[in-house]
Amino acid sequence: MALVEGCKHELEITIPAADVEQETAKVAEQFRGRVHLKGFRAGKAPMSLIRKNYDGDIRQKVLENLVPKAIDERVAAEQLRAISRPDVTDVHFHDGKDVHFKASFEVFPQLDITNYNGVEVVYKEPEVTDEDVNKRIEEIRDTKATYANEDARPLAAGDYAVVSLESLSGTDEGIKADEVQVLIGGPETLPGFTENLTGASPGDDKEFDVVYPADYGRETLAGKTVRFKVGVKGLRRKELPELNDEFAQDLGDFRTLDEVKEAVRKSIQAQRLGDAQREAKDKIVEKLVDTNDFPVPEVFIDRQIQNRVEQRLRALQAEGVDPKSFNLDWTKVKAAQKDAAAREVKASMILGKVAETESIVATNEEVDRELDRIARQEKQTVAAMRRKLTENGELGRIASHIQTEKTLNYLFEHATKTAE
């Protein structure tokens, strides 16, 4: 075995002449049974003619039968973890002699990860203040607001205008709505709407341009200037419910406003705790990636780049962009994303090694709980969901995800937390 570079290995393999001749005789007999030579019935032509007329095809079939088997036997004998399809070169095949060839492929690298306990990471338990709780209560209160019609008058900052709008130019996708509520001067209202609707009254029709910022959330509109036809249809006043026990009871299984506040406090605390721990876990993994040097298989990197590209294309498709409109240059894509993809693969390999060393696995009970949750979410029976996820390969990925999360929890629990 020869280490070529990184995870790439090359084997020089020999197949004994006796094995080659035996396989050749068997393949030639198979050819004789199914081919037709002029003047002979199927299966009755002399073997010498069969070999003469189909020599190239027979030799190719012999190699197809013997080479993979020889590679598998050699890989098993040397206890290699081959992870890519072998590339066979330098084949020497001569009558009556041994067959010689080279097989190149990638193997899983030898990992020696010993520095994963006690990784130093900045971490502080998150706090929740009364101000945080009150702000969230106000957000909930805002979702329960009602809007009452007001008498016609010129629009001013803080007014809720009811408008119809239609895009006239500037975008390929037609934008049209019969009734949209716009908060004049609101933080999420584009300046173009606020500037052109201020002073307008119900019954007015206007045409004006709206400039979408370059970082606008909807990529099909980001950076564009769109001309709209807008009709002002009415004016509304926002009315918020009073913060009292009745408000609390309307929200669900609560008796008092204090109970709502306590539930909100716990919700914020759980969210912030999850975010803080996730950030700390990410930092731990980043440190392990930086401090453990080993080669990363190219086949894994290519697969990760493909996954990243496919995720991005799916996201664009969800936004209404046709993925077929992208003429991707795979060479450029790979060059641009290789470093990030390599780090992601390396992180995954490290987590896998830690899980193996610490015997961290996803139990059947944990997989069943997740399966039950998904089934309830999808409104299907557990049996039907298990069958579906098994068929599409998702059940294995669920178990892998659970194992990864348990490994991250282990690393966080055994980390050395320090203050900033």
C-alpha cells in the first residue's frame, strides 16, 4: 500500500494467471451459449472461434469480474476503510500471464482526538429582566390588536392606511393586492410608501417609485426600483386590549396576568439558554477543528459542497426563483466553497470520533420519541411515518442527528466555561 496524498492510497494488485485463465474459460463458455456464428447452432461453435471472434469482449468481461473482487480482497486484507470508488489504471493483461493493475481510492483517515474534554469556552448563563418580559407581553398584546375605521382625513405618521396597489414596472413578478394595511412611518414600511402616502386622503390615487434596499429580505426585489399605482381606500385606528386578567384568560390556560408573565419569563429563558449553549457548542467545535490536524477526504468535501449548493437552490426556489436559471460552474463553486465545506466535514468527523470513543449513541427510545413527534406534526400514524422515513433514508439521519446533539451536549458539559 502506498500513501499518495492526504487520504489517497494506491494499491498495486496482481491476479494470478491460473485465476485469469479459469475465469476466461468460464466467460468464453457463457459467450458460446448465447452468440450465433454462421454455420453453427447456438452453443455448438468451436471454442477457438468463440475466442477469436469475441476476444476483446471476453477479456473485458474477465476484467469486470476479477478486478473488483481482487480490490475488495486486498482492501479487506489490509484493513482499509475505503470511502471512494477505485480508479483502476495501468492494466497489464497478456495471455497466459498474471494480470497487473493499480487501484487508487480514498480511505477514511486515522483519527486521534484526545483533547476534547475541558475545552475552554466563554459562556455565561443568560438573564431575563422584567423589561424583557414586558416587551414580549407588548408583542403578544400587539398581535391581539383590532383596527377600527376612522373618518376620512389626510394621512399622517402613525396612521394605518388601507390601500390597493399594483406594480407597473421595475420587477418581472407582478405585485398586486386589493387591500393592504400600511403603517405610515412604521419601521418596516419602506420610505417610498411613507413619503408618497403622507398627506393623501381616502379616495386618492397615486403613482410613485419605491426603492428596495440591497439587503431586502425578498431577493427578487432587493436593490430594485419598482413603480406602483396605489389607491388609498381608508384609514384605521389601532386599538390594543387592556393588560389585565381577562387578557390573560383569552391567551389560553391562564387565570391571571402574573401567570402569563411567568410563562413568558420561562419561555425567554429557555430560548436564550438554548441560543447561548448553541453558540458555546459551536465555539467548542471550532476549537477542535483548529487544534486537530488530519487529512479530509476529497469525496466528503465534494459531497458537502453539493449539499450546500442544493440547500441554497432549494431556498431560492422557495422564494420563487427557478434553479434552472443558474448556469453553475462547478469548478468555480468548488473553489469558492472548498475551505468552508472542508471545515464542516472535519467537524463532523471529530464529532463522530468523540461519539465512538465515549460510546454515545441514539437509543431506540430516543428515535421513537422523535418519530412520534414528527408523526403528530404531520398528522400521520407512527407506523406510516416510520415506513415513509425508512424508505427515503430519513430514519437513519434522525438517529445520526440525535447522536450529534448528544455528543455536542457531552462536549458542553465537559468544557471549561470562563467569563469574558
